[in-house]
Amino acid sequence: MPTLLILGGTGEARRLASVLPPPYRVISSLAGRVADPALPAGEVRIGGFGGPAGLAAYLRAERIDTVVDATHPFAARISANAALACAETHVPLLVLRRPGYAVAGHRVPSLEAAAELLPSLGRRVFLTTGRQSIGHFRDPGSHYLLRCVDEPDEVPSNVDVIRDRGPFTVDGEIELMRRHRIEVLVTKDSGGAMTAAKLEAAERLGIPVVVVDRPPVTPGVPVFDSVEAVAARLLRVEPPR
């Protein structure tokens, strides 16, 4: 019975776990950073592995045949660890990455670069970059609206926090941005339909968008942009057209 390890709690990871038929044994690994995650079908483990050495030991212990890295596009550390562990154990690694946002905006390579650019674009900032990103945005002359799933550990006085999880609607995003008098939107190039409404809302309102580019995928690792393409590769069938 082939055993597949899926890394990540993304919607794509959950869908992949649900579409693979027997005889696949599917294990999904979640980082455990979200308090109440949506759980995929099949076996689930929560928590880290202890770096690439710990992950390599797990691959051997569970006799993993293939690893699919379906983590968030910005989960660079676990992706790097997966590449190292799979290279050490000679376990095939596939990467599942949803397409990025096709949006015209200010492209920057990092959160630090986004923070440096913001004062020239606006002082009332809508941040959709995750709760761990707030430390990068500390301009005392700006006000930040941070939307995230879980509460940040520390919230500066010039930051308002909204705890919410997608999918979001364009009308809802327009109302939110108007209510908070947003002047600029900052987002990571996460992709996906669940959170894309903010981009159309910003365009309709004429609000500039700052997009943080994704970290690169490890060279030489096969990358797929859909659940169907990964499933076809695993099942050795032609992908749907």
C-alpha cells in the first residue's frame, strides 16, 4: 500500500487528501499554528518534525513513498526542510502551488520592502499578510488594520485586528475598506479564490495594492498548479483537460 505524506493545511492539501482512492494511505501533516484548523480526510498529524533530520527520520519510520508539499506558498522553512529530507532519504517530492494573483500592483520582494514603500502610498493600511507579519509594520504615523485567523501575540496601539477566515466577497471587502477608510492594501501573493475578493475591491475603490512576491521553490523539484495535476501524476493517469 503506497503511503503519501501531504504537508500543509491549505485547501488544496485537504482536497488532495480527499480525492486519492485506495490503496493509497494518506497522512496529512499540519504545522499546528492555527488554533482550530479544518482537518482533511485520512490520517492527520499536528506539529513540527524537528527540522530536516526529524522529517527524514519520520519518512523512514512511516515508509513514506512520496511527499507532496502543499503548504502555504510562503511557508519557506518547511518547504526547504522537505527538500532536504527527501533528498537525504531518496523519497520523491512534488510541490503543489496554487497560481499566484494576476494583479497589477506594486511588487516587492519582502515584508520589509513593503513597509518601506507604504508611506508614499497611504497611511491607513489594510494588512492581509498574517498575524506574524505585524512586527514589520511599525510606522508611528500610520494606522494598520490587520485581518488574521488567530490573535497576534502583541498588538501595537496603532493596529486594529479583525479575526476572520475566508472566503470573502467583493461587496464585503468594499464595505470593510470604506468603513476603515483604507488607503492602501498589502497582501502576500498567496493566490487562491478564497481571498482574491480584496483585490477586486481595491481596484474598484482605486486603492493601491502592494504585493509581496513568493519565495522561490527549490530548483529541480516538480511543481504542479492544481490538485488534479498532482493526483494524475500520483495515479499515473492523464490529467483532465
